[in-house]
Amino acid sequence: MNLISQQSKVRSVFVRFKTSEPIKVTPYVVKGHIMKYFPNERFVSFINGELHGVYLYPRIQVKILREQLCFFAVNEGVSAALSLTEKLEYLQIEDKKYEVVDKQILDQSEELFVVKSDQYYKYKFITPWVALNEKQLSQYEPMFSNERRNMLNLLLERNLDFVANDLGRFNDEKIEVRFVSSSLTPKTIEYSKFGSFKGFFTSNVIIPDYLGLGNSISKGLGTLVQLKEREPEADTEGKGTA
């Protein structure tokens, strides 16, 4: 057994805030509010770039899902996210005040990132998965359909491998994925030349709900949920502003 398989359990929490009005600003704007009004909170060090290079995968992600403020935190970011959650009672953004009227916390402390050899789980991207950077997009465009599928499966497998290794995977079983999208034509996201997709995938690894994969996860893109008996509601606008 190697050191990776001996690491402690991965823990994640997802917090959803219900506010007096729908939140229509970007996560970047919300982060600015938090840094201004809670400068001494440890949460800030996870979102202001101070820990860039310390943690490869962002331990705290601020998202706007269905016009609601959400936090996703994992491992070292969990206690900081829960601490701020207790104290956050409103958002003052420009001349508008958003009162927090309810807080929902999903604590995911099961055995995350266990890779199974004979069991598969289905996941859905509720915000677009930004799979292709500019260089990869130029390689992808001239490919045939089967080549495109193979490339997307490989990229998604690499995304999962990276996150699992950084957060603490349980075993060395090979991660397997199969991505399914209604279209193999990427949609360019508005603020860059990266290519994104909507769709589902199956994998043999246990992934926490609301984790982000791919590029631009700090902007809420690539957020996923596991599909169980009843399919969760998607981000119907599909903007990736989460």
C-alpha cells in the first residue's frame, strides 16, 4: 500500500444561501464583498490568491447556482467555509442589500474518491464543462467524431485523476470515464477562447456533489452532481456564472 492510499478521508461541504432577492452578479463580485467585509476570515486567504501554488486544486469555490450564492469547500477549506457561513447574514453589493434568509449545508464525509473496479456512477454537469483550452481547441476542431469522443474522455479522465491525487485518493485503481454530450461541437465561453460542453458522464470514482472540474472552476464552471433516483435541477441558464 502506498502513501496515497493511506491518506485521510476527503471531506467536502456544500453551502447554499437563500437570499431576499435573486443574486444576479458574478462570483467575482461576491468575492469582492467577502474580502471587503470579512478581511480577517481565513476564508479570504482561499479566494484572494494568497494560497495560489500551495493548494493545486482550489479548496474553496464560490458559485452562483440558479441565482443563489453557494460555497463548495473541500479538505483544508471546510472549516473556513463553515466559519464564514455562520457569520454571513447579508451581502451589500453596490446599493443593494441581499439578506440571507436561509442556509442549507450538505456535509459530504463519506469515502470520496474511492475508485471502484466494478461499480459505476452517473454524473451530470450542471454548469458547462470547459474541457478545451485554446491549444487543445485547435487540435480538436479538425478531428473526426470518434477522435473527438476519445479526446474528451481522456481529458475528463485526466481532470479526475488530477483532483483525486491532489485531494487524497484511496487506492490506485484506474479511473475510467465515458462522457456523453448532445453535441460534440464545443461552445466558446464568452471571456476566453476555451471550448465547453454540456452533458453527462459515467465513472468508477465517487465524486462529491458540486465539485468543479476542468478550466475556469473558480468561475463556477464544470460543476457536477451525481444522478441518483431523481435527477437534480440543472442550472437552466447554463451561463457558468456559478
